[in-house]
Amino acid sequence: MQRANNNLSKGVGLSNRQLRVAELVRRSISDILTKNELYEDALTNVPITVSEVRCSSDLKLAMVFVLPLGGKNAQEVVKSLAKHKSAIRKILGKNLNLKFVPDLRFIEDETFDQMDKTSKLLQNPTVRRDILN
């Protein structure tokens, strides 16, 4: 009997544990950013949305998708979060009851831009006509 390999790159569904840990990490990072527990100029007074966290199959790596409100200075915010990932991991270790705190990789979330492009495309008269027919 072959063991199922839940790897993000292969497109196989995620396990319940991966989903549960990812949601715990997402909520905790959101709380950290809301409470301003990090002292960085690029992160102060900037509301940041943590839209999704994806964990690897061994739960040692977490990709955190973030976007500042309005989408301005997104690269600067991602760089600042990446610079302070050790402090964030330390706070996560205190807040979460996990054997290993995953290594964090911060990535700019582009799904909102993709949704805007899709809605603009659907508003195009030729596309609207094709949909209705």
C-alpha cells in the first residue's frame, strides 16, 4: 500500500491537519499585526490583510499571503514582514501549541487584482453578449 503524499506543488488536496494549522497561523499572525506587536515603520498604521496561509505537508513551512489595505506599498510591507519573521515565529511559538513553529514565507497576495481583472472582463460588452447566448 502506497502512502499518500500531500504536497502543495502536486495539486493534491490538503489534509485536515494542514488546514487546521494554517488557519491557526493565519489568525495568530492577524492578531500580531492588529496589536502592533512588531515595531517597524513600514508596518505601523498600515492595516494588513492576511488572506491565506498554506502549510507544507510536514508543517515546517508556511506561505503567508498578505496585502496592505488599498494594495499600496505591498512590496515594502512584504519585505518588512520577512525581515521580522523570526520575531513573528517567536510570538507564534508562545501563542500556539505546536511541536514545531513553521518557517514563514511572506508573499504578496494577488488574488484581489485577479478578481478585479475578471470582473472588468465580465463587464466587457462582447463577453457579456457571449455569456448570454
